[in-house]
Amino acid sequence: MSSTKEVPGTVADRSWRRGLYLLTAALTCPCHLPIYLLILGGTSVGAALQDNIGLALLGLTVIFILALTRGLRRPGQGKIQSKDM
């Protein structure tokens, strides 16, 4: 009998996580900050972003780079695979 459960670490599980990382990278891209300021203008979140634009830009940049590198990583890259003989 075959099992329909997904085992953590399988290709489908990694693909789902990879897509989530790429979506996060797209949403936190620092070039979108002016768009966020326009959309959130007149709200308390927009005012906080406007007052701390340098910090917001730094935070978005860091999250963007981390999410993009995780999302573009090839499956299995960075993991040490051992062979038992």
C-alpha cells in the first residue's frame, strides 16, 4: 500500500517552502516601499513608515535578501549527504 502523507523534507515540501520564500521576497522588495507608503498613507502604519523610512528600508532589504537566497537555493544545496557503506 502506498501512503499519501507527505514526509517533511520531500521534494513537494521543499517546493512549497521555496514558493513561500519567493513570495516573501517579492513582498519585501525594497523597491515596493513607495507603493506601500501610497497604499498606507493616512494610516498609523503609513505614518510610522514615513517617520522611520531608513529603518524600514534597511529591514525590508535584509528580509528580501534572506528570503531570496533561501527561495533560489537549489534543492539539496547546502546539505551534507553521507553514504553508508
